[in-house]
Amino acid sequence: MNSAALKAPTGAATDSDSRRPGIPIRHMKFEFDAKSVDTHFYLNTELASGYFSALSIFLTFGEDLVIETARYHRDFLKDPVLKQRVTALIGQEALHSKVHDEWNDILEMHRFPVSFYRFLARNVFEHGFLRFPQPLKLSLMAGIEHFTAVLAQFFMQHEDYFFESDDEKQRALWMWHMLEESEHKDIAYDVYQTLNGNYVLRVSGFAMALFTIWFLVALGGLGIPLLRKPRNLFSRRFWRDARRSVGLIAGRRNGIYGSTLGHVFDYLRPGFHPNDHDTSEYLAYYKERLLNPETGLLAPYLVKEVVPPVRA
């Protein structure tokens, strides 16, 4: 779905955008149980499920980069509503990082290489991304948020993928995360366009985000089933699974990234804005599907919602 009417001519936020209802920070309590974990959660695959486990581990560091960068640049914003939206972004990402860390601790109980991947990611971020100049970090933040928005929209359009497994808490974790990534998908981009807007720098951040998510996380995903079970290297069953898994990630028909190439690379269009890809109908559907107090899938895990106030 496209809506050119939502796009600001310059790619920055419009007044109508900034007056939208405030984004809530949702506090969740999943209380993950190691006994109920489905290690083949994603469509009964080992390798594709491993990609999501790697993504869960590495994204906590990406979320921390977004939080640090958003906090730094919030002080330079003059629009109080955009500042309030940045505060909501920071709050949502902080909780994503916290809850995924809890989930990653559970994965480690199932012999996932969580400590090793945390060590690798910590070094990549501390000695790499976090040392970039602030304008480049802002561009990288916008690029990362674009990829999570693509991922969120894909799963909103393929809700049934989450129900191939009986692992209710893992399902709730990802559906909560995807809802909020779509909910705040335009904030980082609007901050970038407001404070900088340089096209070449924007593309540079996109390229780094692409390399990280398509290559580094994918490499980590490939490593998980081999590190957990070295015998997989010699297993025909595993390599059959790997072939199917690659199709589910990169296939042009139903692959997460292969079928969304147009959306991914639309970011390179000079006049691009995240809201060109309108997910408002999906958001309305999923807020009811997930957050209805009586029937919502997230209702058992939702502790409270807080909407940051607008401050002059």
C-alpha cells in the first residue's frame, strides 16, 4: 500500500504527521520458560530460525546504538512533538533491548552461542559503529530503522507464519516487536531529515545497515546450527533444511528480504519517506488483534502503557 499524500515534499516530517496520537511505551513481562522454547520456531526450520535467533542477539546492540544516537540528537530538535516522539522511540527500543536480552538468556540454555555472539557484537559496536561521527550514526540509525520497518511490514502481511509453532511467548515477543517497529518507523528518518538531510550520507547509513543485517546477521544465523550441533555440517537433513531456509529468507516469492527488494531499495529514492509505504490499516488491525484487553494476544503480558508528555 502506498500513500504519497503522507510524504513531506522535502522528506521531513509534516505538521500533520507531528500531530498524530502519541506513541506509547509498553512495558511487557513475558517470563520466558526454557522448557517451552521451540528452536525451530520459524516455519519448522533450523537455519531460518537460527537467523532470527542471531537477529535477536545482535539487535540488542543495534537498539542501544539507536537509543544513544536518538538521545544525543533529541536535544537539537526544536519541534516539541517530534522530541516527544523521539522519547517514545527511545522508550520502545530500550524495552526491546531489555526483553530480547531476557529471551537471549533463555536461548543460551539451549546451547545457542549467545555469549560468543555478544562478545563479537560488543566489539563491532564499541570499536566500530559507536565511534562514528554523530551525523553518520544518525544516518545509520535511520537505515537500521528502515530495515526493521521492512521486516515489520512483511510479517504484518504474513501473520500466519507466526502460528506454525505452538511457542506462544516467542510468537508474542516477535509480534510485539514488529508492531512497535512499524509504529515508530518514521521517527528516526524524520530526525535525520530535520537535522541533516544530506542524501549521500543517508545512503551511506543505508549501506552499513544493509551490510550488517543482510551479511553479518545472516552469517551469525548460519553459524548457530553449526555451533550448536557440529554434526549438522555432515547432515543431509540439515542441508535440505538450509536450502529451504535460504528460500524463506532470500527467495523472490516468499522470502523475507527477497520478496521485499522494492521496499528495501526504495530508500535510495531521493524523495523517499517511510510513510510512502502506508501500514496504517495493518497497525489498526494489529492493535486490536494484539492489544484488546480481553482477546489480545499480548494482553497477558502487557504490564502498562505510558505515553511521554509533550514538553515545550
